[in-house]
Amino acid sequence: MKRFANVLFFLFVLLLLLITSCSKTEVGAVKQPYPADVDEYEFLRFSGGQEIVSPDQVVRADNNWEILLSCLESKTRNELRDMNVDFTESQLMLLQAMRFVDCRDEFIQTTLPILSPEQKQKLIPYLRQLAQDIDPVLREDIHKLKIILTDQGYPGHVYSVLFSCVVDGLVWFPFRAQGLISEFSLSEERPLFDGVYWAYSPKRNFRGGSNIAIGKDTMVVLNWSDGPQEKIQKIFHWDNLYSMQEQLDQHGKIVDQDLLDRLLSYEVVDPQGRMIVPVIEMKSDDPVFLLCQSTAAKIVGFMNQNLDLEALQKDFNFPDKESAFVVAYHEWMWEFMEYVTERGLIDKPLAFEQPDQAGKKDIGKLLFVIKGSISNL
């Protein structure tokens, strides 16, 4: 009887092991290096806003995302059919015109940069290290910028000026002159969308960008992030940004009474319509501009020496050096801004740190103005 009980116990343990093993195998079988659900991805763009067709709409139309994921490794049409991936020739034509796939002979290869969680996990520490490495190069400039803006009465604008005037601003002009990025324009090579578009999973906890209404002699610059977007868009949407830019170009102040009344509570203008945010002039006697310009030059020099585009292109399957640079630089600039705030070099705006608690004046601190022609850069 005891022997029979031991056999039963052995069989019970064996059954548990088999169940556990099958469970692990089943989980492993469904695990994919690239999540299938399009909603698990962050989609980003670097462009001048010229598009015939929205890239966001294209990736989500029909089963385009399934096709793109299926062709990360080159596939023939027959191989797609064997995988039960439906497609039409018109779908492939659109994806190729968007520069999302390359169709050569019978082979289809995804060229839209898509980073898997594993790839992103590899890329971010590399760029975080570069963010740390540039600290001694930029620390003094950041300290000076903080002092100057504080002395001018704008301590709450330091983050946005550093980011949108320098890190995501002036650097792009020398980068373009060096051929690292292309001009924003529709062309034979870029017939439907003028920039670089990419995706990755998982999404970042925090990212930011710059919306710039560019005029003849005035640029109205808005630093945004995802958290306070709803509050930002109530006042600083594109129509209002361009309206402000046009009025500043023509009159040197805001003259539209309805817009002025709305802007007053954000503390970006006085009752006479004059701007009470930083107004940076592209002149040799403007200390903020000179400092921003020299800081941008240091970032450009650092990137030229330390960002290995050939290795990035190879390791992450970027289709070309431009996309490798655009993706890597954007991730670097977000890592850099997180680094300088974590180290206490500057403060993150309340609108970004605690968007739910941000009031109108906190949203107003995300805005500043640059005076001068962009052709001078």
C-alpha cells in the first residue's frame, strides 16, 4: 500500500511538471519580439508638416501594420500568402510611396524603422551614456543660461529655452548643412511625406517636442509634451501660434482683442499686447542667443565625434544613415533632458512634471519668441 502511495505521489509530481512545462511552452510560443498590436507602439515623426497622406493613417489602414511587421525580414509575395497575410498591389504601392517598404523584384522589405522592445532596451542605455558623457561639456553653459534667464525675470522658462532653442532647435541647421538630415520638401523621392517617420515599443514615459510658427522676422516657439496636451491645445494650437507670429511680425505686439483677452490669463502678454515671455533676438549683443548658439555648436561637435551612425544602422536595421541619426538623436535629447533634470541642473516645468496641477500660467511658461530671420542661421 505504501509503495502504491509513492507511485501515486510520483505520478502527481510528474503531472505537475508536465503542466508547468506546457504552460511555459505555450507562453513562449505566443511571445513575440515585435508586439502585433499597433496600439503598443509609439509613432514619431521628424518633418516640416508637408504631407499628401498622413503616415499615421497609412500604418493603421487595412492590415498595413501586419504587412510591415511581416516584412521586417524580406519576404516574397508567395511567402506572405503562405503566412496568410493578405495584401493588394495597391497597398504595396502606397507603402512604397510612403517609403515604408522597398519592393524589388519579388521581394518586399520593410524600411519604416520599427524598434522592438529588445532593440529599444539596447539603444536607450547607449544614448543615456552619451547624455552623461556630454555633461562636463555643457554644464557651465546650462548654468549660465539659468543665471541669465533668471536675471531677466524668466526662471520658469529655462527648460523650454534649453530644449526648444538649443537641443531641439539651433542644432538642426548645422546637422542639415552636414547632410545628416534632408530638407523638408516633397519631391520625387518623397512624394507623399517630407520627413522621417518611425515607431517603437514600449512607449516612453515622457517625451517632448517643439512647435514653431515661423514668419519673416518672428518665430513663436512652443515646447510641448504629451501630458498637458489638452491644456496646451486650448490656447497654443497652430492657428493661434501663427496668428501670434503674424501680429508680432506686422505690429510688434498682439493686436487682436479676442486673442489678447485669452492670452492674458496665461501671462504671456501684458494688457497692451506686448510679449512678457523671453524674446530672444538673433543678434551678437543678445546674451541668450549667443549662449544658445555656442551650446548648440558643442552638441553638434559632440555628436559628430561620438554617435556611430554606421554601427547604429547595422545594429538596428535602419534603412539609411538619416533615419539612424534622426531616431538616435531624438532618443538622446529626451534622455539628456531627463538627465539634467534628475541631476538638478534645471527644473522640469510643472506642466510636464505634474500636468494635472498645471494652471494657465504654467502652460504659458512653455512659450517664448525668437526675433530674426531664419535665413540668417
